[in-house]
Amino acid sequence: MNKLIAALVAGLFATAAFAQASAPEAAPAAAASAAAPKAKAAHKKAHKKAHKKAAKAEAASAASE
């Protein structure tokens, strides 16, 4: 019975140590997600510019026909 209790306590300590060791890895993900809105805004701007250019070219070709 003593060995069983000792094994359970050792398992709890190992679980606690493992859970605490993986916590610092989550911090860099927050920094990456903070940069995401800037990238999204740049992508949106480029998409809008390309769409506007395509619409202008389409209007010019329609006018020449």
C-alpha cells in the first residue's frame, strides 16, 4: 500500500512539473497574433488595389468595343 501511495504522489509531482514546463511556450504565440492585424490590413489593401486595377481595365476594354 505504501508503494502505491508513493507511486501516486510521484505521478502527481511529475504531472505538475510537466504542466508548468509547457506554459512559457504560449507567450510567443501571443506576439505572433499581435502582428496578424497589420499583415491582414496590408493584404486587404493589396487586394483592393488589384480589384480596382482589374475593374479599370475591364471598363477600358468595354469602352473600346
